[in-house]
Amino acid sequence: MALPEDLIIAIQRVLPDAKVTVEDLKGSGDHFEVNVISSKFDGLSLVRQHQLVYSALKNHLATEAIHALALNTSIPK
């Protein structure tokens, strides 16, 4: 089980400028929708953007604290 606040902190460690929102989709603490907006994504492919976020959450994913993750990334407008 993971807390949304923990995911935000983990992502912002890797992407300090990121604006992150996390929604617990089932209330179970293991199915999340994560939206990340960061200028660090500028010029990166969508795959590379997602890899950066996955790298930030690697411990949560490895321990299966996150079972399902819907991920959206973008650059600021």
C-alpha cells in the first residue's frame, strides 16, 4: 500500500520542478492515476518521460505497493 503523498515526494525528488497530482482510483492504496507536469520533459519522447517517472517510483513498483498505474506526463504550457 502506498500513500499519494509518498508518490508525490518520490517523483519530486527526481523532478524537483514537477507539479504532481495523484488519485487513488480504488481507495485501496495500490491503484493510482498520476499526472506529472515538468519542464524536464521538454524535448523527451513520451517513453522517456514515463521512464523518468517510473525510475522515481521504482521502489514502490518493486515492492508491489503500486499494483496499477495510469500515468500522464506533459510539459508546462
